[in-house]
Amino acid sequence: MKQFNLKYILSVGVSLILFSCEKQLNQTNPNAQTSATFWKTSTDALAGVNACYQMFLEDGGYMRFSPVLENVEGDDVRSQSPWTAISNVGKFQLGTADLSGYGWTFDEYYQGISRCNQVLTYVPGIEMDADLKNRVLGQAYFLRGLFYFHLVNMWGSVPLPTQVAEVAPQSSPAQGWARVISDLSTAAGLLPAQYSTDGGVDSKDLGRATKGAAMSFLGKAYLFNKKYDSAAAEFKSVIASNVYSLVPNYEDNFTDVNENNSESIFELQFSVTAGGTDLQWQGIPSPTWGFYSARAITFGGPNFGWRDVQPTQTLLDEYRQEKTVDGKIDPRCLATVLYNDTVDTHAANTPMYQTTFQAAYSSSPAYMSDVYCKKYENWYGNKPNEYDWKSGINERLMRYADVLLMYAECENELGNQAFAAQYIQMVRSRVNLPDRQAEFAGYTQAQLRDQLGHERMLEFALEGHRWDDIRRWGWLSDATKLAWLKSRDPEFNSYIPGKELLPIPQTEIDNNPSVKQNATY
Amino acid sequence: MKKWKLLFPLLLIFCAGMAQETIKGSVRDKDGNPVVAATITLKGGNISTTSAEDGSFTIRARPGQTLIISSVGFEEYDVKIGAKGTPVAALLTTCSNALDDVVVVGYGTVKKKDLTGSVSVVNVADAEKNPTHDVAKMLQGQVAGVSVQGSGEPGGYVSIKIRGVSSFDPNGNNANSPLFVVDGVIIDAPFDFSVDDIESIQVLKDASATAIYGTRGAPGVIIITTKKGRVGAPRVTWNTYVGLQNVPKKIPVLDRVGYQKSVNAADVNAGLTLAPANDPSSPNYVSNVNTDWQHEALKTGLIQDHNLGLSGGSEALTYNLSLAYFNQEGYQVGPQAYNRYSINSSLQGKKGRVSYGARMAYTYSKKGNYAATYNHAVFGGTVTSMLTAIPILPVYDSARLGGYGGSDQTIDRAISANVVGINKLVTDWSERNRILLNGWLEVEILKNLKYKANASFDRTDYKNYHYEPKFDMGYYYLNTNYYYHQDFGAPNTQLMENTLSYSLKHDRHQLDLLAGYTFQKSNVNWISASSSSTADLTYQTFSNATASSNTITEYRGINTLTGRLARLNYNFDDRYLVTANFRRDGSSKFAPSYRYGNFIGFAGAWNIHNEKFIHLPAAISTLKVRGGWGSVGNEYPLGQYQSQSYINTAANYNFANTFASGSTTVSLSDPNVHWESTTTTNVALDLGLFNERLTFTAEYYVKNPKDLLVNEPLPYSVGSNPASIITNVGAVRNTGAEFTLGYKKTDGAFTYNINANFSTLTNKVLKLGVANQPIYGAGSKTQVGHSAGELYGYQTEGLFQTAADVTNHAYQSALTAPGDVIFKTQDPKNEHNNAYQLTDANDRTFLGVTIPKYYYGVNFSANYKRFDFSVFLQGSGGNKVFNAVYAALMSGQDGNQHKDELNFWTSSNTNTKIPRPIMGDPNGNARFSDRFVQDGSYMKLQNLQIGYSLPASAGIISKHYMSRLRIYVSGENLLTFSKYKGYDPDFISDGLINRGYDYGSFPNARTFMFGIQAGF
């Protein structure tokens, strides 16, 4: 009897255990919503498009490497960085064995595209306010167009996925530009001119992509493809919208004291206060991440930053070519480069951070006579240096001044030199340079091209435009111009044709069978 | 036995009156525990007796005669009777390969002679001579087929594999590590427990043996049994050792003069001005500092281990209690050390048809971690940074915040970590509190039908603490914010097992059946908090930190496993043995349709020596052939919830400094992930000669893990982060032969034995992904048709001597010049001499296998009278290592360099292989190439030990109620025979994709120690 009881109890007990345990194989993730259950509400849609912007804040984005890759090649910039991921950019020496830097940028732009593709795939099916939906979709088209703009511009032939998790084949640059133009055109049709007047959950969100931003980049894309008519039409509309104007103080475009101002058409939002306290490099986003830029420490001068990037002497010389109407140095020089500027300003010293340039480098003649970055640096505030890696200065990707000068360029190419001259002078007048509109109006097309080259270099130094300009003007394939560039920036000595494009990361080639490496890599 | 006990006094009485006297003596094992019921026989006579419960015996014999003392499980012991009145003390040592030894296999035991699968029994006495905190490290060189990589970091991680790669470890959670089963409980991180408590270790290597642990058995299983109490009066043991540790080798790096010569040449070659610190014409020239960083950053460390044991009990309940303390302070200057306090208690007993037992173990450990800073990478870790630190820096500099020296960006230019300063200023430690509770109950329901329930609870509360103050250690190492971080977690695992076993013996048939159901639930949870701001944090609590700078993250998750298992063992007449296994396992990690996996195993053995129709020579005592085939599943490499993609809600942005929440899917997941399975085939031969004096085992295996979860790389253009997806696409094959030899000999007072093993391993990757995309690592490429983690890089062909050489070779760089390295073109399209044909990534090639092709270990131990002596040699070979430390020291850049660098190419020093140093390295001389690939073969004199056991008559023993006292001196890692130019060819790495990449592993210390083993 005792035996029977024992067996009975055991078998019941065992079967109970068997039964209950199998149920425990069903486990749901308590940490996060599964992807399949998302994209149901307007809140999801808005959070989804906000996530697209976030990609620009990572290491490969404008936190660090996008500005590096856009700037270091130009004759306005050089690099003596001990980190070859930076110094090899300017020397056209990037290799495929190490994808640090450029590979991160490539990777992160595609992560941004993946996020845009999610919005563009799932948001149309959400039942929500139609206007808000248009604004959300418009931003996703804009951001995807902007990511593709960078990819096509820097790498040439790239895959163009438009679906979630798509392995897309390599496309030609022409197909890439068509994608950029298509996305930006669609965005321009969906986006509002300004958010502050629209009401709703995204009102007052300065920094969101607008119709003007979409049209400006669309015009830029046409310009880069020498479609001057189409480009001019976009720029003309932006100017005619009367939303934008040049700010009186040029420097206000590069500090954190007058962000999202009237000249700003699209700017990336960095902040030292709004987010977490960890530096946001790359990887799976964490709530601890802040919205910091590491541009300032990377571009900053020695003993204040890493001096990985610095202006060339050529740039300083170029600023000294023309004085303001009252005989002073071009104020853009003093907003762009840090150097022993007392020769130009006749001031006693050059304030920077908590000290002066002269005091900081007094022990080292070599450093005293060198030139460092000032634009987008926190030299003016109360920071002692950039060594906390945390800069909150917004990066202005599209300024009204650029629209004006691109418009002038289109008109020059279309043969309207006189018409173009007014826009060139408009930009010069803001910094108090002499009125030479009439003189420019009489220039030949070729003369005005050269003048535009000079004007754009001074207006946009360290803003990543110079390298684009050099390439699209064909200077690299023009022996005279190339020799001139070499004389201005010895880094061009190691340029060979083909290196105007970045290498496609080897991992893309290894894992996407249709992708071939760019020539010369 | 009881009958004999009655008989012997009679015999003794019968013999009285002869010229003999009563000899008293005692029989003890090596731990000083009495051996009960040992047989004591007078040599040449037929008188014998047995030892009592306290190990004592008396026998009638004459002085000068020899007694033979034997007991099951122990080596036979001969002892000569001394002068009148001298008690005989016999110390028995455990048999290492007695055929009647019971071997613990999954959910049961078998006699060694009945084994069908591949199971190795570790000689714990040999293994324990290695002073370590981790049982995995203890096994290095002890077992054929087991490979171990370790380092000299106190409390450092040890990588152990059985029969090669069995997982691609997509989550980096150590998935190639075998499953550890301690007293029937599956245990992760066995390093938490004291090695002193180990009684026996067996290694299950093939699927027929491991299948019973199907859910996690694929990488192999290591079964550990801890010491149990024995029936008898309370017994106390005390084991202790104290040792000194240092780095046995110094890397020849440059002093100030050499450094300045090399770095100045690099500046001149790049057309740069000299750094002021290195320019004799500069006022900032450094001529009075010449720091030898190895001298400054290394010291002699202390290692110690103490263990106090108490055991005893009655048949109804025996107990074993042990207290242990282990401490290892590092040989690197700083406060870092590993401390572990542990208590282990086990109870077991039997009453009628019910057996029961329980174990409780608690461990506290604290491990101080070396130099790591949050925002400032210590390149290559503390070891590499110590070597590349420039000699022109002082260790201390009171002018800098924190008081430690650092380089100046404008004067020195080099980025140089001060590891002494970082070790001391940064506080980084990990604390673990672990409790393991286990209870079991076995009921014999009917005769030979047993039900066993086994339940356990295993919880580790850990805390990782990191604090770094603001400091200024020069260029790059400038911390303007404090950084404070803590992780807390309390992962726990619950295990419930129910097994039913039945044993039937009829005539010549023996049948054992086992069936069971297991359930395991693992609960993972952690909270992580950090804070960073420019304010001072004098009192390090989050309460004192700037509130807005405190951030917190949390994770929690559960995964469960169920298993149904069955096993059949059949033995016919001790001649034919058959084993069959079956498992059906379920895992919560997979989607419902992929949840279950079925795994089977078969094995058989033939004891040829028991065949009557085969007449073996008398010398052959055992001749057995074995073979098996089976499959085992694995789900461990997959993380919780990884079969479902999820929404990341931290992809946030801000608009004009106003926070804006962002959500998106960041990482792609494969919803179809399922069980990995490993199939093994094993054939073996066991041979015993001269009544098992010489034993030999040879095995050959093929281990085929397939459906392996791989981080299959995705093109970046897909936009997933990470740019990979975990999916079941991998397959590898490991093949190898294993030989184990044992020999023992007793020659009067001199006994010795040799245990040697040798094994080979060949790994081949069979499948990697849909398109078999290779996996690139640090200087390695894992590709189908090659072994995992093979080195991959450029082949070099000497140096360019003239400008014509440069132009005649495929284009390498616009700035390539004489003195630069010639890289061989492998890609046919790059071979032609053309300005725009160049060496590129396609010109890389395979540079060597990183998995050693063979492994061996030899233990020799001898006893002479009261002295014992042992030597342990261990090694592996046939592998290549990418010496990344050497590469860093031969970079020709502004860090410190190896002495070899001074022989760099100049136009007047052309007969050299060392390229010209040039800042920026435009030709990529330092890229991954065969310049830094070195032979990783080595043989080590791992241990040499001499011990002396005091006689029972010694005053110290009798006065202090001792039963045993052995003292010994030991040396560990005494000699390394190797061509490797790094610190230590036995280094830690990920053991897989970057198996051969040595970037500053802590070299294994050389240890000299003194130990005492006592029994009371």
C-alpha cells in the first residue's frame, strides 16, 4: 500500500511538472515592443521619423566623420592627424584594408536610409491626421534623399534600397542622382514651408526639414548634375519664398548662440542639454546617449583639441586678398580660422577659450605660426578646451548664402553674368566687402566662374563645400588647375585620378555580390 | 568483510608464539583521511588483516619484512617494517586508471571498463598542482582533446574547448566553452568555486556521452564531483600555499636615445620638423628622462590559497564543509587583485530505500580590473600600452592633475598612455556574490527501479564598479569629466530534473535504463547606471552626482529549456556493450515552430580480452574497441528573444534643444533560427598491459557541428546594426586523434608514474552563409575550406631599394619610396606594372592556421620514501600567431619601438628587413602582413614540485593531533621553449575568429610557491 501511494503521488507529480513546464517555453520580451506590433499610431509615425534624423548625430554622421570626409580633401583644409583614418583622407591614401571613418559613414547613412524606408513603408497604412502624415512622409523622403545625396556624391555607384531589409544591387551614379532628385522632389511637395504656423504635435520644431530645405537640396542636386535650368528654378523659388535672409553677423552661423536663424535652411541639431550624458558614437542607440558633436575636439587646435583637421595657409592667404570697405580683414577670416591674427587685427592678442592664442603657444614658434580651425569651435564661450568631447553647436548643412551663390552659379552657366553678379555681391556685402557687382557683371563666364570659386571658398571654408566645388568644376582633370591645387595644398601631390571617390567598404563588396570597388582602390 | 574481521584475530592468536611481534600501523590517503578496510598482507606469507575505521591496524610480523597494503581505488603500497616499536604509516595514492573506478557520466555512473563513449578521467592530483582560481585553467595539458588558453591576469578569463570549435558564438557569450556539471547541476562560470573542493573530473567528449546533456552538450561536458564526507569521526584537513609571481620575460624596447633616433627618422622621412622633445636644438629637448616602463609598471605579485575542510558523519548523514580563500594580486603596479572567499557544504545520506543529499555553496569574489577609461582608449590594453609608452615621459608629474606624467601634444606629439597612472587613478572592479543550492532525493520504488528528483537554484549577484576622476595624463589622456558607472545584476537559474532508472541483471545480461524530464529556467536581469560631469564627485554615490547627468538602463529576460531524455545501456557478459541515447529538447528562444530538437546517440564496445575464443598474450590485460555516433543540440549561442526583431526607443533627436523621442527597428532578426546540432563519430582502442601497469588509449573522432548560428555579415546597404544577422548557416568539421598513455611502477620505496597525452586537431569550415560570405577578423579571415580564424593579410617581398624598384612594382601608394615594404600582388589584375595597378585588399592571402595542430602534456611523478617529486610539461604547436604587440612596436610611428626597429632601412643600411620609419606610414608598412606573423608553437615546463611528508613519528604530528603533514615547494611556468617574440605564446584571445591575434594578453606569470597539506 505504501508502495502504491508513493508511485501514485510520484506519477501525478511528474506529469504535473511535465505539463506546466512546457507552457513556460512561451516567453515574451519584457524590454521592448516587437517590430511586428509597431507602426499603429501617429505617435509611432512621428517617433519613426525622428529616428531618421538621429543617424546624422552618430560618428559617421556629423558627430565627426561626415565633416572630416567632406573637408579634409579640399585645398582649404589639411590634416596632420596621427590617426590615418583622418590624415589619409586629405592625402587620398585611404585603403580598403581599414574602413575606420569612411566605412562608418557609409554604414550609418544606410542605417538612416533603412529607418526612412521603414517610415515610407509603414506610415502610409497608419490611420492618422492627413497633414501630419504628409509632413512625416515628406521628412522621410527628404532625409532619404539627403542620405543618398551624400552616398552618391562621395562614393559614386552605390546600392539604392527603397524597401525594408532589401539587398539592392549597385546602381550607376546617374541612377543614384535620379533617386536623390525623386526623393527630394517628393519631399518638396509634402513638406510645409515652416512648422511654427502649422500647429499639431510637431509645431515649433525648429530643425525639421521644410519645403525650402527640400528645394535647396534639390537645386543643389540639379546643379551637381549640371542641370542649371532646373537648379535655378528651385533656388529662385527658395529666394522668392521670403522665408530666409542672411544674418548680419556671419559668425552667428557657426556658434550655438544664434541657431536655427533666418539664414539657416537646414541644420543638424546638436545639444549639450537635451539628451543623455554618454557620447553617441555608433551602435544600437541607448537612452544614455547625448546629442553631442565631437567635431570641435577633432578640428580644434593643439592643447584645446586634437588638431586632426586644420586650415591651410592657402586659406588664410586667400582671406588676406581683399579687405573690407573700411580696410579691415575679412570678418569671415576671423570667424573661420584661429591664428596669430594680431598682424591683421592690430589687436593686442587673440582671445580663445579662457586664454589667448599668443599665451597658449608662446613656447612653441612652430605652433604660433600655424593656422587652426575656429568655425564650429567653442572658442568664444566659457569652455577651457574641447577635451570633454561635447560640443553642442548645430551643423548648418544648408545656408541661404549657399542658395544665393549656387543660384548665381546657375545663372552664370546659363549666360546671365549680370544677373548672377547681384547675388555674389549680396553675400559679399553682408561681410562689408566692396561693392563689385558692376565689375562682376562685365566678367566673362570663365572669369565669373573663377570669381565664384574664390567667393565660395571664403564664404564656406570648413563647411565641406570646397571639395565638392573642386570636383564638379572639373579641376582635378584640368592639368593647370590640378597643378595650381598642388601648389596651394601639397596633399594633392598624392592625388591620382579615381581617388575623388571614397573606397566602398570592403564588407559591402564581400556581402553584396553585385557591388564592385571604385577604380584605383 | 565483517567475517574476515572476526577471523583475523583468530589467525593472530594461532600465530602467536613464533618469533614475531605485533606491528601497529595506520593507512591513510594523501589527504590524511583514514582508509577503512584496506587489506594489509605480509609479503611472502599468507597473513593479512584489514584496517579499522580510523585506518589503524595491527599485524604480527618481524621487523624487515614487507607489508603489501591494498585497497580498492588506490595504488598498491609496499612498506618495509622498521625497527621494533616503529609504527607503520602507509600513505595510499588514488589509482588514476583503475578499471573498476566508477566514472560519473550524465545522470548516472558506469564503471570505467563498461564505458562505450569517449570519456576522459582527469588525474586531479596532477591538475591541482597548477596554482589557479579556475578549474578550466587547471585542465591545460591534462586531457587529450582539451585545449586551454589563459593569461596572467588575476581572476582572468580562461578559454577552454573540447575537440575544437563547436560554435561561431554569434553573441560572444563564450559558447565554445564546455558545459560544466558540478554534482549533477549545470553550472556557468565555474571559476567562482574553489578548485580545492574538487574530488574528481571527467571530460565527456563525444556525442554518445554528451547527448544526455543535449541542451548544452555540443561543446563537450566536464563533470565535476566535489568532495563528500565519509563515514567516520570528524576529520579536518588544511591545505595552503603561498607564492610569488612575476613576468618571466622582458620585451626589449628602446630607451630614450634609441627612441629619439627612431622617431626623428620617421619625422625626417615624412618631411616634418622634429618634435621639440626629440630635437636637440629645441629648448624643450628631453635628455634627462629615460623611463623603463616595464621596470616601472611591473612588480612581484603574491598568490595564495587556503582551504580548511571538515568532514565526517554516519551512514544516515555524512557531511563535508570547506572554507577557502584565494588571493592573487597582479604583477602590474596598481591596486588590482583577485580575492575569493568561498564556503562549500554538502550533506548526503541513505536511509532504507531513500537516499538524499544537499549542497550549499556561497562565494564572494572581487576582481580588480586593469586600466580602462571610458572615453580614452588604452590602445591594446595595459600590456601593449606599457610597451609602447615613450621613454621620455616621467611616471610622475606633480604639475598634472592626478600627479602622473603624460605626453604633450605639441612637444612630444606621441599619444602615450601612462598605465601606472591609469591603474592607480581609475577604480574598476567586479564583485560577485554567488549562492548555489542543490538538493536531491532518490527513492528505490521497486527493487532496482529508482526515481530521483534533483533541484537546484543558482544565483549570482554581481556589481561592476567604475570610477575615474578628472585627470590630466597628457595628450589624449585628459579627462575633463569624472565618469562613474555601476552595473548590478542578479541572474539566476533554476533547474528541476526527474529521472527514473531501472537496472536489470540476469545471467550474463545487464540492462540499465534511464528516462527523465528536465526543466531549466534562467532569469537574466541587470541595471546599469552612469554619471559624468565636470563637477567633482568626491563622495562617489549617484546621490552626490549632478542629477541631470545620471542615466540608467535596465534589462530583464527569461529563457527556459525543457528536456526529455532516455538512455539504454546493455552489457552482455562483459564482452559486448551497447549504449543508446535519445533527447527531445525545447527552448523558449526559438519561435514555436522551431522550438523542439531531437537528438540521438549510439555507441558500442567490445571487450576482446573477455572473449574466450581469442587467446591474447598474458601481458595484455585489457583490449577493448569502442565506437559511437550521435548528435547533440545547442541553443546557448542564441540570446534571449533574438528570434524577434524589436523596436528601439532610444533613437532620439532634439529640435532646438528640445528632446524628441525616436523609435525604429535597428537590428534585423531571423525568425527562423533553430537548434544547432553537432554530430560526432568516435572510434577508440583501449589497451592495458602487465595487469594495467601500462595503459594506452587511442581515439579518432570526427566532430561535425552544423546549423551553427553565425553572425552572417550583411551588406551595410541593408542598414541593419549590427551589419549582420544571426542565422543557422554555419558548419565546421573538427577531426583529430588522441593518445593517452599511463605507466606506473613500484620499485621498493621508489614508485613513479607517467601520464601523457597527445592530440591533434584539424578544423575546417564547411559552410558559412547563404553565399558563404567569409567572416573577417583582426588580421584573419574565416572562410569555407579553411580553418576558423586563419591569418589573412599581405605577403611581403623585402624592401624597395631604389626608386626604379618602386615604379617597376605594382602601385602601392603615391608616397612609396625606397625603404618601404614590397607587398606581393596576389590578384592577377594587379600584377602588371602600371601606375594605376596596385596592391589592394585583393592582394591579401592566407598566412597561417591559428588553431594549434597538436597539443600534449606529460606528467611524471615519483615517490621515494617520504619524498615526492613531479614534473609537468605541456605544449602545443603547428599554429601561427599575429603578434600585434610586435606590430605596434615596429610601426615606425611615434610610440616606443622594439629594439629590432633600430635596424631600419636607410640608404646606407640597405641589408635589412626593417622598413624606413615614416610618420603617417603612407605605404602602409605596418598593415597586416607576414612581417608580424610568428610561430606559435611552444613547450612549457609548467610545473615542478618537490614535497616531503613528515613521518607519523615526527613530533609536530603527534603533538598537534595531526594525521598527516606534507610540505612542498613548487615552481609554475618555469621555462618556455618557443620562437615566439611576444611575452607568451599561451595567450588569451577570442579563441575563434581572432584566435591567433595577440594584442597584449597578460603573460602567464612565473610562480614560486611553498605549500602545506595537513590532516588532523
